Amino acid sequence: MDNVTTIGLDIAKSVFQVHGVDAVGAVVIRRKLTRGRLLWFFEKLPRCLVGIEACSSSHYWARELMARGHDVRLLPAQYVKPYLKRQKNDAADAEAICEAVTRPTMRFVPVKTPEQQSVMMLHRVRLMLNRQRTQISNALRAHLSEFGVVAPIGRNGIEQLLVVINDETDTRIPADARLCLRMLEAQLKVVKAQILENDRRVRASARETELGRRVDGDPWRGSAACECVRRDRRRCSCIQVGAMPLGLDRTRAQAELKRRQGEARQHLQSRKSLSAPVARGRRDGGDPLRRAEWDQAPMACATDGSANDQGCSGRARQQNCADGLGVNDKR
């Protein structure tokens, strides 16, 4: 095992598969390891390249192996599949990982720190709680509709339903149904409180960094961008796009926004002025003489009420003046 240079590690819950090769690609290790013996096994190995498929527990094992001096690379599972030679099993997966990690053009997943994983967990839990809140609200509406009690869509409608549930004098709801609905009401209150606490923690964790505080104070970006910066700066699109670069206060940001809006208006006006002669030439049938007469025509033209009665537009009146015709004259 002293000449092993590359290892493909297929991780699992209890049993792990190890596939190791030397510098020339010959297989020197192919064995199964239990969870308790994995770190002990890698402590005895010299420094080597370890490939692991990116999954929920891969970041933990990557940090543990890196602490023991190994070079760990995390690979997306879809990039490992082309190197699978036979039927899928743990040994074949470990061999495919060992082959894929040595490719020079392979893309890897950065190893996340415990803090980054914690912030990402805040977002995942918040999404789950929002789904649970919607589920409980829909259950309340569905159960109450069985007794003819309905309410408008939205949170105000749910509040009206909760008032009906807590009204003991309302005879439309039987006692057993009221007991079940109160259970759902209690769950709804707990979920709402948990969502608020989760939001507070997300904002607090985002403001712990100087970059997060700058983004959070941006008038065009709120705490959502701040959360994204804290979670994974490389994937945050709200830093690259927006009304202004980071680090501007509100006054400078508004001035920068007005400047860019003015440049956009000037660009649109210049495009309209360039496209106008082409449009006039098409109306004139492409005749260069008629186009020259159009360009030399005066901008002001005598108009009267009969022009509008005849359905003559300003362009038509201007063309008539250039041709020496009256407003009501025909060509």
C-alpha cells in the first residue's frame, strides 16, 4: 500500500468501498471498509489523491481526510457515470471514481466548511417549513369546506377560518372536527414561529461578514442577496448583475442608476434616428428623388380641421407640402 497514488472512495452509510492504483495505473487496493475503520485505514496511507462523489456526507469525509494530509477531490455523480465499465455496484463505482478523478479536464466540487453547510441548511429548512405551512393551510380550508365554511384566498382568509374554529357558539362545526382543526391550528402557529426565527437567523448570519453587510445595505438588493453571498459567493448572480456595483451608498447608487438610464435613453433615440430614413424611403417606394424632397421639406405644415376629417396624418401633410399640394389635394 506504500505505492498507492490515487484512490476512488465510494462512500455509504455503513460500508465503504476503496479502489486504489499506483503511478502506472495498476490496482493495488480493492477492499471494503466499515465506517469505524475508514479513518484508521487512511491514517496509515501516504499522501495520495482521493476521489469521492459529491453527496450529502461527502463534505464531512473530505474535511476529515484533508485533515490527515490527503488531497481530496469531490466529483459530480453525472461526471463519474461515463467511466463505469460494468453493472453498477460499490466496487465498480469506486473504480470509476478512481479513473475519473485523474482526468485533466474533470470538474470538481469545492469542499464546503461546516459554516457554509449550516447556512445552506437554514435555506433548505426554510423551504420545507414554507411547504408545511401551505400544506396545513390547505388542509384547514379543505376540512372546513366540508361543513360549508369557506374563506377568501390568502392569509386573511386563513385568519377568518381560525376565528370560526375558536368560536364555540358556531354550530356548523361538530366537536370532534373542532378538536382536529385546533390541532392543525397549533401546528400552523408553530411553523410560522419557526419560519420567523429562521429568517432572523439568516439575516444575522449574513451580516456577520463585511461583504454581507454591504449587500444588505444596498437599496436594490435585500437580505436575499445577503443570504446568497453568505451561502456560496461563487454562485451568487446578484453580485454580478444589478443597478450598481457593490460598496455604493444610497445617494451614489441613485445617481449611478440615473446616469445609466440616461445612457439607455440616448441609445434608443440614436437607434430611432438611424432607422427613420430607412422607413421613409420605403414609404416613398425607394425613389431617391422623392427621399431628397422629403429631407428638404419644412417641418411645419399648415393644417386645418379638414385634414383630420380626411384621415390625413402629420406625415402625409408634410409630404403634401413638399410636393406642392394642398392638404385636401390628391396626387
